[in-house]
Amino acid sequence: MEMKKSLRDSISNVLEEMFFLIEETPPDVIVEKFDYITRIEDDLFDATLLMNASLATEITENFLGIPETPTEEDILDCLQEVVNMMAGNFVGAVYPEHDRLLPFPRAARFDGILPDDAHEKDLIFYRERPLAVFFKAHK
């Protein structure tokens, strides 16, 4: 349970500090429609994030600070950076003895199929949009 809280804290901190999004309480009606998936797999843990296009676009716009709508490539690159920062903070807090580089995260359009090891879903909300977090510790 402590790992899950540390992961959630890492995600919230990164999205607040780097992407200007504040975590909110869940809305009365939850719509779970996801368009993007980003994932990092390490020897110690796997983490998967799902979000809709609106949230992914806002994250990218806030990060890049550009007035025009970001491209699909911009969004995918930014989502990889989000999970990379989140994973770095998480590893520093939970696995301080982890002394090697983390693997490069992946991001793609979500096809509706979750990885087999994606379980323990948690939802974090940003302007009533859910960010689904799946986490699995290996050790």
C-alpha cells in the first residue's frame, strides 16, 4: 500500500509542478474513456497510465508552452516524459538503492487492451478527467 501511495504522490507532484494540473476529488459521474497509454517496465515494477485525448493534449500544451495544438508526435513524446519523471521520483522514494538507469517508457494510442500485468487500478482526476494508474511491484 505504501508503494501505491508513493506512486500516486509522484504522479500528482509531477503533474502539478511540471504540467500545472492540480489533483481534484472524483466527480459525481466518472467517464472512463481512454485514448492514450504510456508505460514503463523495470525489474522492480511496472507502471501504466491511461488518459483521454483532452487530458493528454492539455498536459502537452502546458509542458511545451506553445500556442498551437500539439501534434500526435508531440503528445506521445510528452507522455513518455511524464512517465519518465514520475518513475524517477517514485524510484528515488521507494527504491533508493536502485542505481541504474530506468528503461525508456513507451507511449501510444490506446487500443483498449491492457497489458496482462496491469492491475490495482487507481484513478486520479484532473478537471473531472480520469488518469488511470496501474501498478505492479515485482519485488
